[in-house]
Amino acid sequence: MPDISQVDGSLDAFDRKILEELTENGRIPVAELAEKVGLSKTPCQNRFKRLIAEGFIQGFKAILNPSKMNLDHIAFAEVKLTNTQEEALMSFNAAVKKIKEVEECHMIAGRFDYLLKIRTRDIKKYRLVLGERISNLPYVANTSTNVAMETVKERG
């Protein structure tokens, strides 16, 4: 869970409590949410709607169990580009978003340019995704893979 206390000063204590509760249970009924944060239903609902409108809440989604989906293999690919000018970065960014197995993509300051979190059913499928999709992304010079042995903490 993100540290809500670090959010800019535009949020008061009630807004922060609403966000904290929603990160724990996004399906909580408004009446129950209002009770937990110490407001009546209408003011709580108004704050909730405002937090959505202002972009503090981006949306709600189901969190699927990767094991039940047969997606237990997690690899982190370090990607080095041949070109890091803005046009190349934009091209890479647009293309990597189209690969469904890539759960996360982060531009990195360091010895490589991007870190990708890739989830597949097994190493064989990962090799296919890496060889046929990731390695063929625009401007990719080389990749290096780290395979997760165990997930200790994951957001969700």
C-alpha cells in the first residue's frame, strides 16, 4: 500500500482516510466507508467522487490470482537500447505496451535503460516472448534476464 501520508497538501485527513480504506478494500460500500472514516454517507460519497474526478483514484479492477491462471513464472528483463533520444524512447514505449505478458515497464537510470516485469506460464513461454517479441522491439540492443525464485511481496 502506498504511503498516503506523503500525498501533497491538497488532501485533508478525511481524504487520506478514504484513500487508505479504498486501497485495502476497493469494493467497500459507501455507507461502510463513511462509518470507517468518520463522515456521514453524503459527504463521504462527495469526497469519493471528487477524488476520482481529480485523478487520485484512477480506477478499480479485479486482482486475479496468477497461480490459478497458470502464470507462475516471473522474469525481470533488463533492456539496453541502441538509441535513447526522445523519438526512440517513445517508439519503444508504445511498442512494449502492446506485449500482454509485460506487466510493468520502467525506464531506469543506470547500466541499462528499461526494466520489464514479464509474467508467463513457464520458462519456455518466457523464452518465446523474449526472443520473438521483446528482442524485436524498436531500438533494443540487448537484454539480460533475472528470474524470480519466490515472490515475497507484491502489490495487489
